[in-house]
Amino acid sequence: MSAQTWIELFGYLGSAIVLVSFLMTSVFKLRVVNTIGSLIFMTYALIIHSYPTAVMNLCLVLINLRFLWKMRKSGNEYELVSLDPADAYLKYLLAKQKEDIEKCFPGISYDLNEVDRSYLVTCHHAPAGIALGREEGDAMELLLDYSLPEYRDFSIGGFLMDQLKAAGVKTLTYRGPVENHLAYLEKTGFEKVGDHYEKKL
């Protein structure tokens, strides 16, 4: 193939990656993939001397990097709200996300009557995650640790655990389904202990 054909294919690659980024449910992944695509398309635009296109993609890269920096800086876009397990809004969210929760945790079963710690993680005041737990002294068994699809990038887990540690929880245990949850458990530092997973905070 000619050099011109390779250059055009390079441009198509950048365009394709930018388009794919908009299919991402995770805001973090969207920003990362979009940055890569924009960098490739900016390079292509410079090669063909299309400077307005290059400038636009440079701006997209800078905007993405700014938001990625804010998202990774300290997790301060999240807030932890403690709720009563009988709270109507909590029940509403669990019902609203029921299908996705069962998809993430096939076969999951929990009884709100056995929950004595329930939390809502918010991002800019919007629901981002739900955690349900049962106290066991200074330990807590996680019955549910769920993130909404657009926030499923492990950052909520780190934030939640930091907050629980500050609240006096020393050990987290998890005995629920791991079919689609194992990568998260490993990423956040849980270790298999007998028939359950455990993390020291």
C-alpha cells in the first residue's frame, strides 16, 4: 500500500477509537479511550495539514486530561451518605437497579432486615454506588458493594474503604457471588480466606 493509504487508515483508526469511546458506560474509561483517539486523529490532522481539526482534537485531549486529573486527584467528587436500611429512597434505588445488580452478582441474596449498615455513594449529588453491610464487632460483612455502570472503574471501592476505615471498620469480609466480581476484589486488595474474601483496612 502507498504511504497515502497508510495515512488515511491512521486517520480512520483515530476516528474509530473516538466513536468507540462514546459506547463506554464508565466515564473514566470514556475519557481515557477518547484521549487516545483524539491524539491519533490530531496527529493525522497535522500530517495532512488540517490545522483546525488538529487544534480541535488538541482541545479535546486537554479537556479529557483535566477531567481525568480531577477524577483521580483524591476521590473528592464522591460523598458517602449513611442511610437507614428501611429508607424508602434506598429501596427505590435497589429496585431500580435490580436487573443490573443481579447481572453483576448472579444468584445474590440479601435481606434488608439483616442489614445494619447501608450507604449511598454519590458523585456530584447523584447516586453512584450502594453498599450494604452487617456489623461483626470491628469488622463488617459486605452483603452488597454495587456501583452504577458509569462509575464502574474501581475508584468508588477505594473511596468507600477509606471512609469505612475512618468510621472504625478494621476488617471487611465478602461471602457473596464472585463470578463477575473477582477482578474487583483482587484489585481492591481482598484475599481469599477459607470460603470467603477478606481485607484488612
